[in-house]
Amino acid sequence: MLQRAWPAEGVTRVPYWVYQDEEIYREEQTRIFRGPTWNYLCLEAELPEPTSFITTFVGDMPVVVARDPSGALHAWENRCAHRGALVCMQRSGTAERFRCIYHNWTYDHAGNLTQVAFRNGIGGKGGMPADAKLESQSPKKLRVESIHGLVFGTLSDDVASLEAYIGPEVLPRLKRVLVRPLKVLGAYTQVLPNNWKLYMDNVKDTYHASLLHLFFTRFRINRLTQKGGVFVSHDGAHHCTYTEMVEDRGDDYEKDGMRSAGSQAFRLEDARVLEQVDEFGDRVAIQILSLFPGFVLHQIRNSLAARQVVPKGTGRTELHWTLFGFADDGEAMTQRRLLQANLVGPAGYISMEDGAATGFVQRGVAGSPDRASVIEMGGATVGSGDSRITETAVRGLWKAWRQYMHV
Amino acid sequence: MGTDPNLQLAVERLHARYAHALDADRLEEWPRFFTENGRYRIATAENEERGLPLAVLYAEGRAMMRDRVQSLRHANIYEPQRYRHMISSVLLEPVDAGVVRSSANFIVLRIMQDGDTVTFASGRYVDRIVLSEMQYEERVVICDSRRFDTLLAIPL
């Protein structure tokens, strides 16, 4: 059992050992990633035909997601029942069957062991005993559900359906974006020098967006004075924040002398990277949505992407970005999405700083596992609202995390 | 079939001047290595092989490149860092009159202010060069890896 005690202030404090402790990291793997949560696996568009497969992760656990010859989706642990080797080494492709290279044990698309090399020996010699329990260490199978083209998996038999897990506060915001079949535009990985929770915390932090990301503010893309709001699920686990397209003419930032406003207006010579078509017809410029434990869906103007947060030890996280459009996008819309991809990812005008800022926290707290973050913007509550000058969604993350971790 | 040695030298000199400008933090010179409507794209080998068009960084024309430099200078926050480019194995192939296609290997080291030095990127530059101006009409930076450490601020 974990011996750690949470600070008496509750959700307004986050002790720094949560980002550092190896035992916490191991417990998270069991209680959260392999526990009663739904984990994002891939897009259905990445498995375009029967027998397509892709390899991914649920926490530290390697996973194969595959379509069987009938087209049905399956996900299973990428670990051979024999000696534990990876069954599938390729990132993606199509396969008739999956054969472990070590001793040629073979699996079908659902992760069932179908063949064991030399099972009966040769010429009456060698082979497995008749009562050998070859399936006793079979790869774990995940329950799979997909929602509007996003594929999720869980090892839990107890967790509710995916829609019930997401809940009524956030689900409509997910459906708002995923309106038609998707088309993958490309993918890359950003390696973050920090604990996975610092990234989720950053994503849910509506307070930082226009202060850290100067590009936003200088170009008046997103200021906290613009109309917007935040939705938080009842358990605090999931969130969605949005900003409307209205051009802000206020000078609240300049009056407060904030660094992000700058001393002079800053204009783009070529503004095509910002030109948005209101494709969902609701004048939302930016929507960031997160699902616990490690999934983010963004709409930043016409840039759409799924981000998968993969922990790689206490101080390292991989962020797998998959940018997409819709299958029926015309040439002009695809070009627009590709230009607006400049806003996001490791070289993104408005997201490059996130990796740096969260890494600064990981380094800054190295000597203070006994100290804590102060998260009191907007009070001590967890809930939805129409102000983004709040840390309500961050407090939600920690409320949920503590419930899963029993801390 | 051999390439004109003078052309080979001229292209290698262009690549070298480009590398020295970025490594010496003369970012304002970067757009001037391109034609007015020149294109610059940082891609990954994986996306290229799958025929996927996404770039990590994409600029169409010098104006968009100048915007990138302005943003790096005045808007984006990133830890002080420098690159060191190593460019080699330059192969040329004439395309049409006055245009040559160049393929060159690169390694970029990233040096942080505390001295931490890592191999930040490796890959190929695939270029279309206009010979009359000795400028890139197109420069595609195809990174071998799909992984980028922390952030990519300075162009490759």
C-alpha cells in the first residue's frame, strides 16, 4: 500500500512527489492504466481494412490493435504466451496472422494462440506434454469500443461503457468535432522531459494558455477576455475548454502590464496559417478536450488531432500526435489543415512551449518532494463554468487521480 | 555520369552557408536562402513512406518564413539553444534547364546553455535549387525519426 499522505488543503494542493516517486509510477500502471479506465488506442482510420493492425501502448503495456478478416476490432497485449517476447514488431500494416519471431508461436487477429511450433515433437521425440497449459500465460485481451472513429480499450470488466465513462458534460463536445469519417494526415512523437501528469495538468490548465503562449496573445488568437468556457465531468476526470472566434479589442492585458501582451502589435505578413473556415458552424475557434488518463482531442481553428500521452518512467513522456481531417475534405481544406499544423506539435507556434514549461516544473521541484503546487485560481471547487481564469479542470484531474490511486 | 565539379562545389557552398547561418543564430538570413515563393517543409521518413502529407513545420514563401523568425524572436518561449549542422554526401541530379535537384545527408546536434549536447535530428535534405539565383525553390527536410525531443524551435 502507498504510504504517501496528501496535504490537508485537499484539491488546491498537489504534492511534488506525485511526479517523482517510482512506487507511485508503478501503482499508476496497475490502478489507472490497467485499471478501470478507457485508454485511447488509435483511430479507426489507421486500420482501414480487414487484417489491418497497429501497435500502441496502454501505459507501459505494449498493445496490438487489429481488425479480423470480418473487420471486427480487437486489442490484446503484445506479449507472447511462451516467453513474453513482443509478438508484433512492426508499427502498422496488414497481416494474415501474428507470429512471434522467438519460437514461432502464432496468434490470430483477436490474440488467440493458434499454433505452437513442434508442439508434438518430431518423430515421436520432444514436443509438449499432452496436458501442457500453453494458454495459461496468454496475452491479456482488452475490451474495445470505438466512438466516432476513435478506438479505446480497457482491461477492466467493471468499467462502464465508453460513453458513460466520458459522461454527459464532455461527450457532446467530443461528438461536436468527430462529425464525419476521418482521414489521417500524418503523425509524429514529441518527447517530453517530464512526468505524464504534468502534461495532462497543462492541457487542463485554462489559466496558462494566453500567458505562456505569447503567439496566442500577440495575434489576439485567444485571450481570456474572449468568450469561452470550460466543462468538467462530475468525477473531475475529463474536461473540455473552448474559445469563440470573436476578435478581441480589449486592453485588459496591456493595463495589467503582462509580458504576453508585449509593447507593440505584432502582425503576420502571411496570415494563411490562421485563416479559419467555421466548419462546425458554431464559431468555436479552439476546443481542447481531455479524457482521463491520457487522451487529448484538439480543434485549433481547422487543425484537428488526437494526442496520446504515453508515460515512459517518472520523468519522461511520449506524446503521440496524429493529425487528421475528414475523408471528404477537398484539396483546399486539406491544404488549410496542413498550413495550420504549424500551430501545433513540437514546432507549433502555440504548443512548442508546453514541453518546455512542464519540463521546467519537473526540474524545478527536484529538491522538494515535500512541497506542493498551489492551485487556487477560481477557488477550491471542481466544475464547469464560463470563465477560463480558473484551475477548476486541474483540480478535477487530481480529484480523479486520488480516487483511482486511493491516496 | 559525372556532375560538373563547379556545380557540385556551388551547391555544397549553398548548403554550407545555410548551415552556418542557422548555427550562428543569424535566423533573419534564413528566408533569403529561398526563392520568393520557395517552400520549406520538415517531414518524417515515416510519413513520407506512408504517403502522408503532414509536416512538422511548413512554410510557403519567404513571408511565412519571416513570420516564423519574428515569432521565434518575439513570441515563442524556449530555452536558449544552438544547433551544429553536419552536411555530407551531396548528390546532384539535373531536373530541367536552370534547376538542379540535390540530395544531402545531415546530422544536427543541439547544444543547450548548460552544455548538454544531443543528436537532435538526422536525415536528408531533398532540394530543388534555382541555379541563376542559387536559392532553394523547395527544401524538404526528411527526418529519419518520427521523434522530436521537447520542441523544435530553430529550423533545421
